Amino acid sequence: MKVTVDELDKLLRTDIGDPKLILDHEQFRIVPVGSLRRYPEALGVISRAALRAQLPDGRKPTTRELATRAKILNSRLTSHG
């Protein structure tokens, strides 16, 4: 499984409070941090706050910027898998 630009875009747009992108049984999910205990086998990928901290302030990130973040996250997921 690889993180896509669409997954990161969904994470930025979600209405869920304090969301985190996780990988659970070969499926990406966006869940509130407080509900992570429901997914004991899940691998945490990134929180919205962490993603926003890595992107430029004050404007919507470009597809290229999100693609760069996805590439970095995928390399980290590969090293864990």
C-alpha cells in the first residue's frame, strides 16, 4: 500500500477533529486520534497537524508538495513493512 496525494488531501479536508491517517489491514483510514485503540494492528501514518507543519503556511498546498510528502511517507512505510 502506498499513500497517495488523494489520501493526504482527504486528511487536510476532513471535518474529523484531530484526525490521523492510519494503515489498517491494507486500507488507509482517517480516524480521530482518540479512536486509535479501536485499530490495534494499525500503523499510524501521519496526523493532520504534522502534515500541515510540513507544508507552506497560508495557502493550499500544491499537488507537487503533497506528492513529495507522500513519497517520504511511503519510504517510511516501506522501511517498517
